[in-house]
Amino acid sequence: MRIEQLVLYGPGDDDRVRFGPGVTVFAGLGPRERTDLIETVVDALTGRLSNASVVYTDHEGRRVFADRTGATYATTGSPAPLPRELLGADPATVSALLTLTATDLGLGERVSAADLGVELAAARTDLERLQAEHADVTERAGLVTTWQAELAELSRRIARADEDAARWAWVKLRRHLDEVRAELNMLDSDDRGRSDRRVLQAVDALRIAGQTWADLAAAAAALRAELGDLPAVSSDDLARVAATPAELPAGFDARMEYLQAATDLRWAADAELAEVPQGPPEADDEMVGAFAAIDQERLWAAHRRIEE
């Protein structure tokens, strides 16, 4: 059987004590108040209180209303066995059924201050180790972020390598054309043959430059169709293009390997960080803490024995 409710009738309002389906903890009761509560429940179950009634559930799950005069089933109203017929009328026997000792729950002796000090020192050591691991993971995450930024910059420069090469070729052709024009302006007017040769050379150079320019313009148009509108070319752009290396930076493959290794470490560190225990919450009530410290399988085994 399982007790659900105890009702004490008085001259004013009735006093009701409800019991949960599992373990009911009454916080704020001293040892004397708990003893009085147990004695009241025992007297109500054994029929020793005339102003009390109880509601309990039998082994078949049927609710029963019982007082000193009799008991009935809640659903049918037919007579039901009194609690004292099921448990007996001896208060000491019924009280023993309702009382658990520290030995019953396997609490044993209290932990000494020295043992608590050892456990506290071990916990602090674990905390320092976890903090060191967290700092190491944080440092690795910072390195990964830096390497990702470097990789993004390298990817941008690689994507613009063809465009920069085309611009540099155009700059060289423009410089060559300016040199040809300057030479034409400096020709000696008396040397007609030499001037003619220079003119023919300039025309040839200009024709070649025009053909090359047309090819570059077609390539630039195709590239612009793929990339969209290109920014205007400034002197800073030309200087940057002039400084663009023809080959990849030294150690580029090694950096890519470092980045891949750092990415793997980052994922592994995140997985390890997710598994770091946070510790159990602390209970404010001492009795709740006492029940939480008990081995749960033994606690609920004791609970099932009580119900039986």
C-alpha cells in the first residue's frame, strides 16, 4: 500500500499532509517535529486518532478512504480493509515500517575532515588541469584564426594573379609606346633615311602593340564578363601589380599543411571541450543533499521494499 494523504480534523480548518508518488521530503523539520509527524501518521493508520483519516492506494492501485470507523473504495464506495487490518494495530511495528535508518540506506559513518581535504585537493588539481587544457585550446583557436586569415589573403591574390599579369603587360606596352613616341620626337630632321627607318620601326612596333592590345582587350573583356565590373586602375594598383611575384611565396605548401593540421586540432579540441564535465548542481536543503549522496539503486530498492 502507499499513503497519499493524511487529514486531521479540527475546530477550524482541516490540516492536510500529502505524500508524493516517490520519496516525499519535508524540509525545515527538526528531529522532534519529524518524530511527531511519524507518530501522527502511525496513530491514524492504527485507528488511535478519532479526528483523523487517511487516503491510501492498495497493491492493485485502488484508492481507499479510511478513518477510525471504516474504509471504502473511492471508485465504488464498497467496504475496503482498514489500514490496521493490513499493517496491524501495534504502533511500534507500523512505525518501524515507516522509518529508515542510516544503515538501511547504506550511509555508514560520516566522512572525516581529513578525507574531505584529500578529495578537495584532488578536485583542485583536476580544476587546474582543465584550466590549462582550456588555455591551450584557446591559444590553438587563435592560431587557427590567424592562419585562416592568411589563407584567405593568399586565395584572393591567387584569384587575381591572371588579372594582375594582364595589367602588367598592358603597362609595359604603354611604356614601350611612350618610348617610341619620344624617339620619334627626337629624330634628326636632316637624316631622312634614318627618320624613315625609325618611322617604319615605330609603325611596326605600334602595329604589334595594337595587335597585342587587341588580344589583351579581348582577354580582358572575357575576364570582365566572368568577374563583373573591375575597379579603376590607379597608380597604387600599378605599383602593387609591379610588386606582384611571378611565383607562389616560399613555404606555401607547408603553410597549407599547417593549416590543415591546425583545423584537425581545432575540431578535436572542440570535441574534447564539449566533454569537459560541469559538475553536479548543489542542493540547498540538507535532506535533499543526503538523498542525492546515496547510491540511487540502493535508495530505490529500499523504496520498493517499503511499498511492498
